[in-house]
Amino acid sequence: MVTEIGRQPYTAYGIIKTVHSVSPAIVGPQVLASLLAFVVIYTLVFGAGIYYIIKLIRKGIPAKDEKEQFYEHSIEATMLGANTKGDGSHV
């Protein structure tokens, strides 16, 4: 790839002919296999990303009334909970 990209400016400005800028070592089936590999890999990556985004959208945002589970077991919650009785009233 570096070789082919490196030749392009010389071909574009007419320093070398197009016939001389083509690599003889790379044949059509290799280019096709490379292209198909890129298509398959990008389809899998973007498909997984789209699936994940749709899953997040369907889950939605939690309602305001719901208690956040993240802070329930924190040190702050434990310290605050020490000053309350079992029914939620303060000691």
C-alpha cells in the first residue's frame, strides 16, 4: 500500500507513466480478497455498534422516581444510613 500510494504523485504529475506505476506483484484475486475482507470486518464492527446503540435506545432513560442502584452501596450511603432507623426516620 505504501508503495502504491508513494507512486501516485509521480503518476499524477506525469513524471512516470501509469503503466510503470502499477505493481506487477499484486493480482486481481488478491485485491478482491482484500476488499471482501474489509467489507466483512467493517460490516461486523458497524453491525455490532448499531446493535448496541439500538439496545441502549430501547432500554431508555430510567424514570426520575426510580432509585439509582449505583449509590445504594457506597460509603456515603452507609454513613448516611447509620443515622436512620429501619423505617427511614432519623435517630
